[in-house]
Amino acid sequence: RVVVHGGRTGCAAGSVSEPTDIVISLERMNAIEEVDSIGHAVVVQAGVILEALQSRVAEDDLFLPLDLGARGSCTVGGNIATNAGGVNVIRYGMVRNLVLGLEIVLPDGGVISSMKRMLKDNSGYDLKQLFIGSEGTLGVVTRAILKLEPAFSRRDTALAAVASFKDVTRLLSLSKSRLGASLTSYELMWGDYYRAVTTGLGVRSPVDATHEFYVLIETESCDGEAGRDIFMELLEKAISDGLIKDGVFAQSEQERREIWRIRDDFEPILREKPVYLFDVSMPIQTMDRYIDTVRRGLASVSRDAILHVFGHIGDGNLHLFVHPGAGEIASGGETRKRVEACVYEPLREIEGSVSAEHGIGREKKRWLSVSRSANEIAMMKTLKRSIDPKNILNPGVVFDL
């Protein structure tokens, strides 16, 4: 078996290796080969750390739209292999939307090099799309060309307390209509998550901490003060309409970072073991009902079960942290299976996905049928057998052959 390693920040056991495996690490392939300031593109090797790439292109007044919490250790190749998402998907889309060209080494040692910079190339099959999100099962990404955007001159951030999920969705619609393309992030934290993080971090809550929901809204624009004024008008409208019950507008970069820390730093939730992390997606209008269903299911598993929820609601992605309860530790794997059923089974009815952005890896493959039909899975296996007939590259990831 050949197992591919990037930054090893994945959350689906996709890079787990055994002593008998051959591990291919891309960490030394870390060159940023070229920044094209005219074509707004960058040529990179797969082992480049995301944060290093963000910093480098910023020197040329350019901006890489991809951003996620693991930016300081995840690699571009791993981001491509898992089709990473992050906090800017609502405006820029997933990694798939940012890739112009790829170089891939196939299981037989052959190389496919499609390092082209055109936005338009309709010459036959777009082969690079096969490898984006394939989790290292079809080939090893070694180089890439990524799209860049002009650097924005202004970033504005607000944290709003909201009373109901209905108002959360109304505020989202209002934000989209008033802010347009400048809206980059619309992050939602359930009240239990918000209180657990702020208390655990010892952070003073910038707003009243007793509400049901907390929304982080962020915009990026090149309009200077005009962009800020439009954002403030949105907030004033939302307050007058009763959608926002309490809120704060970041007046400095430090205040912005403090707001994002509440959203990003969930270390307090991880302190008490065991804790299970889930990454799911669904139509936004089904989220509230889905979370209620999960809560009821978890209560049947353990009366001590605790659920914390946050997510990129603007693109339909939720992250769930489940503490099954101290009394459940002894039952080990059986408890985990029951918890997984509580989280994944309700997704069938609402046509959701068991993986919004983390991938399937080895951890979720028994639940793949929740999101993919038998015909889709059969086609995936056909592609795998065609490209990797000896099944040597990341075998056992996504599905078993």
C-alpha cells in the first residue's frame, strides 16, 4: 500500500498508515514557483503550507480565497485532494473552483501534466476534476495552478446575537441581498457552543451570552468607507426589523481576531474525552429540524450526551461535536456507531451529505451510501479500478474494493 501524506490535518482518517505501508510525503515539495500578477494565478508545489502561500501572494497585492482553521499546517496538495472548503465558500466556492491546472503522478508512475492557466478550456474532458476531492486514491497531486483575486482594501466583521433559527435564515437572506458579492462569511454558532467556548477560553463575551444563536458576518471589498457604510446600513436594518437582538462591530483588527477566535478555537470542547467530530451538509431550511432530530437520537444513546454545533451556514455546512457521556466510555466502539447513526441516518430523508468538506477517508466509508446512490458508488469504483488496477494508492479510503 502507498499512503500519501500532506499536512496530516484531515479529520476522516484518510492518511492513516501502517508500518508495512510506503508513505509518500510531499513536505519537501514546498516551492512557490511563480506569482502571476497579470493573470491572477500562482504556480505552487503540493507541499506548500496554505498560510505561507496566503502571505506570499499578499506581497503582490493579491488574495488566495481559500482559508480554513488549519491554515498554518495544511498543505495545498491536501487541500486539493480533499476539495477543502473553509470560511469563504459562500463567495468563492470550494477548492474545485480555484484550480486552473494540476500535475498528477498516477499509480503506475505516469504523469498527467495539465498546468494551464486559462479560465476557458473546453477541449474534451476536464481530467483534473477527477483528482480534486479523490483523497489520494487516483493519483498524487504534485503541482498546481490556483486562481487569485485582487487584494481587498477593507474587511469588516460583526457578531450578532439572534433569537431563533428562522431569524438566522432571514438575516442570511437580507445579508445576501444588501451586501452582494462583498459577503464572504456567514458563520453560525448555536448558543451552547458559544457559551462553552467563551467560558473555556476565559474570553469575555462581547455580547450578551444568553441567546440561542450567534452569527459572525464578514465582508471584503475595495470600496473603502463605502463598503463599511453599506455593512452598517445592513446591521441597522436587521436591528430595526428585530432580527438582531445584540451585536458588536469590530473596530480594529484585534477585535476582529477576538471574534474569530470564538468561532475558530474549539479547544475547550475537545478537553473532555471522548468527543466525536462530524462534518455534514444539507439544505439550509432543514438544519433546525435536523439538529432537533439528532438531539433526540443522542438522548436515546445516553442521557449525559452533549451536542455542540457551529458551521458555515451560508453554504449549508455544519460541524457537530458530540460528547457521549462519561458513562458511555466503557462501551467503546459500539457507542461511536450508535452516535454516528444518530448523526448520519437523518441525512437520508433531507438529501444531505455525510461529508461537507472533510472527505470520507476511512472513517465515513460505511456511511457513503447515505449521500451517494449505488450507481454513483459503482461508477467511483470503476474509475478506481481503471486508473489504479492494482489498488495500491490509498486503498481503503472512500470505499473498499
